[in-house]
Amino acid sequence: MTHNLSDRPADKRASFARWLASKDCTDCWKAARDGDIASKEEWLAAKRAAEQQAAAEWATQFEMPPLEGPHKILGWGERSRHRLVTAAYTSLVTDGTWDEADWVTLEETIRTITRAGWWVDQRDAEATDLPELLDAATDNDRGTENPFR
């Protein structure tokens, strides 16, 4: 692409020309950006699909109830629940002082929270805060199904 440098002061033309030479033209930059966006979207979709599958397998293995709420956030809620609960297990039981009996009690409480939005809201919470967060949950966050298996 050709640039008119006549509107630049004489002492700034050379440095601006060097800078221009190091940059892609607008069309090349847009093509590269669009390619980056597409590859990023593909990567993100693949990552979310893998996380969703792991969350679904975990929910089945540990008999977690399905979440309730708007369809568009159910997957996000499932992934958030999976991440927070597995991180809490690691922090409290594996690396912490809890025994399995303490965890089983907490796990029963976890099963009662079926509102997907609650889990999405807790997505950035510290794993060790999960017991306190569960205590703070309201009846609106708990499902109508019988939580006792």
C-alpha cells in the first residue's frame, strides 16, 4: 500500500516510513485478525466441549442431579459446579484435614443446589469457601426434587 508522507514533518518521515514497513497493510492485518478469531473460536468450542463432557461424566459418576434454569446457561452451570466441587474436594479432603465422612455430608448438600445460575455465580469462588456458600444458599437455589437418593 502507498502512503502519502507529505503531511508529516520532514524530520518524522523516515521513522514513520520504517514503522509502516514493519506493519501489515490494512487488508493483510484484517485477514490475519479474522483467521485468529476463527482459530480462537474453534479452540474455545473444543475446550468447552471437553469440559462439558468431563462435567457430565462426573455428574453421572457422583449421582449429581440435573441443573435447572434457562437452557442457555445449563452447560455453564454444570461446568461451574464440576470445577468448584472437584477443587473443593482437592482442597478440603485430599490436601486438607477433612475425612470422607465430612465430605459425604457436604456432597449431600451439594446435590440440593440445582439452580444453574447459583453455580455460575460461584464460578470464581475459592474452593475452600464452598461449605459457607452452600450454607448461604436460599430455598430458591434448591431444587424441588427429593435430594435424598
